[in-house]
Amino acid sequence: MSALDWTVVAGYFLVVVAIGWWSKNRVHTIADFFVARGKIPWWLSGISHHMSGYSAVMFVAFAAVAYNDGITVYFWWPLTIGLGVGVGAFLWAARWNRLRAKHDVKSPLEYLARRYNLPTQQVLAYSGAALKVVDIAAKWVAISVLLQGFADIPLEWGIIFTGIATMAYMTVGGLWADVLTDMGQFVIQAVAGIAMLIAVMAELGADFPFTMWGDLPDGRGDPVAGSVTTWLIIAFLFVKTFEYNGGMWNLAQRYMAAPSGSDARRSALLSSALWLVWPLILFLPMIAAPLIVPGLSNGEESYIELSKELLPAGLIGLMLAGFFSHTMAMVASDSNVITAVITRDIAPVLAPRVRRLTERAQLTFARVTTVLFVSLSMTIAIATGGEGFVLETVVELVAATMGPISIPLMLGLLPWFRRNGPTAAITSWAGGLAVWYVVRYIVEDATQAAIVGLPLLTSLVLYIGIGLVRPENTGERDALIDSLNADPEPGTAPDPDPDPDDRVTA
């Protein structure tokens, strides 16, 4: 990398510092820190929702799939997300927002104590937090692989550097800093992505991408290729529908932070449209990479080599800044929502006095929790050494366990499942995780579609079936669900959640 490239990267970090400083002046309470008090414009919420799905994993693990298998990477990842978010715009987006507006909810799991009971909320909180810390560790490994490729920076130092930088702005700026970093990421990605597309076009000819398919190895233009099967795409469609509409808790925050339920729906539709179009522009150069940098034994290095081959000084730095932005924004997003869950859902149960802290003390507690959580994820990332960790974690662990965790969380918001109570929630969660363990570690030669899809299907069947044979709806649960059907009247104060300690055995 040239001095100009490092200047561009340094300029990016100065912008991040400015974002953190500006955001700090907007954060006075935990409502500001976790949900921006519902003041994020719908278009910014939609862009942030879209960009929160990106990290350096896309330019490492998914670039390898594009390099080795071709266009199939679009069909099993962004297409499934775009369709799933489009469906969720009409099912979940507005209801998430109304939890904040009507019930003063600041964490996506906070409503579960009232919807089911406290034990249900706690098992979902602990299992989801454990999943997220591993997921974030995979993001640290991905950005460090890119740093090694571009600048020969050791994996450990790459993780430490990006982790400290993320904590520096996230702990002071909260969700505002996260959302504004997403916006900056969107701009950087647009410039860098279009620059790469133009560079590949200049290399392969103006008729790119239409004529490249005949020059690529056979099957690179097929929607189903390599390890990707039709069943895997279908499984991902179901998993991503739950994951990107709130099962991935930080994305529920984007809907909660919009001004109203109708605004949240608009932000979801914007995110859906971006998912259907923009990733294809990013993937086309990755798919064409075998024509420019052929013969790579490790496809995870394909985007690095492509950038080195085609991009001039300055643009490589912008590309690297984009990688930083992707990972830091996603980790900041995840860290913020996990901190919300710990601060609002876990810590008050372990130490009830946390609930009685002043607003200022709660904000300090949230910031300290953010630092501790990010530090733990960095430690795990360094301990793995990075070997094969990224793709295995993101595709198999996260996608497979997301279903059992998200089924009770997501379906509990919908009126069609008002009969479902804590028995259905706990059983579906436990059954789904048990099936994942059996398929992943006991059944030999299980397909990736089975590993990803069967846990979610099991949780879904158990949740619906138990709700039918053992209804547990109560007046309080019905009232909560019905309250999410429409936005609150202007000037209506939110209904605070009663003390969950009263519902331990409800």
C-alpha cells in the first residue's frame, strides 16, 4: 500500500472520530443510547438496516464462493435477504417500532417477559448473546485476513486495532454513532464498488459482464452450483426472513429507532430494494476474478488480489477503509444491541439494583458493558487463529441457530400466534437447538441445507403445534399483541413495562 492509501485510511478514522464526537452530544439517556429515542429518519434507518448486514466477511468468505462457484452466491445470500425483508416490511417492521412507542421498550427482548414469562426471556437472552459473541469474533477474523493481505499486518494486531477503534466511538455515541457510520459505509462502498466495477470493465471490455460467462469455467452462470443446492437456497430464504426482520436483534433496533410504525415499514422496503440490486454490482467483479487473477488456491484472497491488480493508489486505501467501515459498523451494531439486552434484560435479574440506577448511572453501565463485550469477542477471535473460522461460523453456526432463537421472538409479535405461551416458546427453542446439534455433530455427511434448515423447521413446527394443543393466552398477552396493530395517538405516553420480577413463574 502507498502513502496515499494510508492517508485515505487515516482520513476515514478521522471521520469516525468526528461521528463519535457529534453523536456523544445527542446521547443523554439509555433511550438515546439504544434506540435514539425514535428520532432516526426512515431513509437513514433503511440504509442502516441494509448496511448492517455487511461486514468484511462478504469480501473474504463470500468472495471465495463467487470466485469458485459464480453467480450462485447472489441467489443464496442477498436475494434471499431482499425477499425476506420485503415480506417482513408488512409483518414485523411496524410492530417492532410500536413496542418502543407504546411500551417504552429499549431492547428487542425486553417485551418477552410480558409476552411469555421471565425464564423464556432469560434463556433467549443468554443463548443469543453467546451466539453473537462468536459471530462478532468471525467479523474480527475477516477484517484481519484483509489487513494481512493488503498490508501484511499480523492477525492479532489487526483484531486489536479495529476492536479498540470500534469501542472508541461506539461507547460514546451509541446507536446514533452506529447509524451514521452505516451511512458513511454506504457512501464509501458505493464509490469503491463502482470504481471496482469500472476497473474490471476496463480490463475485460465494455461488453462486461454480458460476455464473460463464456470465458469463465462451466457452471459459473448457474443459480445452483458447487455446494449450493436448491434446498439450501430455500432454507436460507426462511432463515434470513427471520434473521433480518428482528432475529438478528440489531436490525430490530433500526425499526424501533424510526419515528413511527409506518416509517419503519418504509425503511424496511428501502432496505429490501437495496438488497435486491446493490450486492449484484459488488459480486460481478468477484465472479469475474478468475479471468483476471486465475489459479488462486485460496478463494478468500481473491478480492484482495483483484484490488491489487486493478486499483490505483488511493482507491486501494478507500477499499480498505470500506472494509474497516463494514466490520466496525456491524460489530458496533451488534455490540449496541447486546449491551441493550444485558443492561435491560439480563443484569436487572442478576442484580435487581441495576434497575434502580439513575439514568446517568445506567448509561455508564451500558458503556462499560459495551467495552467488556467487544473485548471478549476480540479474545475469542485471536484464540481461533482464524483458520477456516469465518465461513464455518457465519454459514453453519449463526444461520443454523438463528431459527430456534428467533421463532419465539418473532412469531410472538403476530396476532395469529396469540395462543402460544411460554411452553411453546421454550420447547421450540430447545428442540431446534437439539436438532442442530444432532445434525451438525452426530449425523454423518449432513448437507448444508439440513444443517441450516432443519433447526428452524423443527422450532417452527414445535411452536405452532404446542400452541394449538396447549393454548396459554391471557388477557395481558392479548392486550400486548393487539396494542401493536396501530401507531399510538399523538401525545400518548408509552406504557412502561411492569417489574418483570413479578412474572418469574407467570
